[in-house]
Amino acid sequence: MKEIKWFTKVFLMKTAKFKTNIDSEARVKSLLDSYPLIKEWKLDINDPDKTLIVSGYSFSKEDIIKVIQEEGYMIQPK
């Protein structure tokens, strides 16, 4: 009889915080909503650091930074 091995890949949700100069959620909403590895995000424009919090699976901070910078915004990890 042939043995069947099952492999389970576990994806852990991770969260990253960024300091930005984004002044409106509307300006980045479609961009962040369309990023497939982001499960949810929140932008606090009332915070002096205009903190962007991103949660999801297997995304890299560098990818998020690149995408936001390409839109002309400042972003750095917190």
C-alpha cells in the first residue's frame, strides 16, 4: 500500500506599523484594498505620525513601502 503524506502550510497573520504623511484614506484605499496579501488596514490621520497599520499574510514591509512611495507619500517603519 502506498503511503500518502499530507503537508500543511501555515500562514500566520502579521501586522506592520508605518509612519506616513498620508492625509486622506481615500487616496490610498483602492491601492491597499487591491493588494492581495493585505487582509485589513487602518490609517489614523489624526495621529501626528499618520500611522498606517497593515495586517495580512506573507506581505513584506518593503513591498508596502514601495507601493506607498510610488504614490508620492513618505512612509517608514515604526
